[in-house]
Amino acid sequence: MSVYILFILPPILLATIAQGLLKTRYSKACKEPCSVTGAAAARAILDSAGLQSVKIERIPGQLTDHYDPRSKVLRLSENSYNGRNLAAVGVAAHEAGHAIQDGQRYKLMVIRQMAVPLASFGSNTALILILVGLAINIFELAMLGVFGFGAVALFQIINLPVEYNASSRAKKQLAQLGFITPDQQPIVRGMLSAAALTYVAGTLSAISQFLYYFLVISGRMDRR
């Protein structure tokens, strides 16, 4: 158990720091007014990229914003959709960045979409396979579960540059279209950087889980 803590503690600490930083910077950005709503900013960014066919929908919740590449729909939470503040336009622009990635067939975005089914299978079955394999002493089955964690880690590694690229596109488009002033750019940049740090924490957590279980199961296989 102490070894497991050594593997899992760093990503937990990083995730805690990232979430606290995101909350602080998001709250600050919410207090900074903007001339347009998040939905209007997203629409302008999409249209400027020739993506008039991508729809924008409002969904419930906070920070539930996402782009659905299957249905070509950008979904924004209440604050991001109607909010006239830097948080709203920053988040909306980030999601519009994903839509642009999809429209331009950004290679890592394409690879990420291909990896989704495998990562989903891994996240749903990895621990079950490991526990069952250990319980019945079939370590090959347990190792299959380990590779399920590996699939999740691989997805996170691919996803990380995709998220950073979307944020980079968002900051560039907001500045070019004149939705944020030079004085406001550091606020948006700080919020998006904090959001990206949560993905770094998620990636570190996935890698740590994979390495821990791989070492444990491979060690037991060697001792058979």
C-alpha cells in the first residue's frame, strides 16, 4: 500500500493544485466583462474558419462545455453560452478550437478520436480484469487489465497536446477578432493554462496507475 501511495500521491497533489488554480482564475475571469457572449464569440470563430455548419447548443451545468465531433455540435454550459465575461468567451473559444481541429483534420485530434473506444473499454474494465485475474490466479487476465490502464494512459498522452493546441487557437482567435484587449489576454491565458494543468494531472495519474499495476502483476508473474 505504501508503494501505491508513492505512485498515486504526486498526481493527486497536482490535481488538487490544478483544480484550486482553475477555480481561482475562472472566478476572476467571470468578473471581467466582455463585449460579446461566449456563444457569439464561438459563432464568430467558427464562421471565420468556414465552419458555419457546426451548431452551438446550450446545455445545463457548469464547465460541462465540450465539442462533439460525431454530431458536429459545440455544446456550451449556461454561463459560457450567455455570459458576457472573459471566462465565458475563453471557454467557448477553447471548444471552438476543438471544432476547428476537427474541421481541419488535425492529426492528433483524429488519432484521439480513434483511441476513444479503446480508452473507454480500458477505463470500464481494467480494474475488474485485474481483480478477477488476481482472485483466480490467472495473471495473464490481470495483465490484460493492466494494458487497459495503458490504453487510458495512451489516450491521455495523445489528448494533452490536443487540449493545449485548442487553447492556443482560442487565444489567437479571440485576439484577432478583437473580442479581448491586450490587457485582458493574460487573464484568459491564465485561466486556460490552469485548465490545461488539470489535463496534465490526469495524464500523470493515468501513467502512474499503469506503471504501478504493471510492476505488481509482472512481479507476481515472475514469482510463479
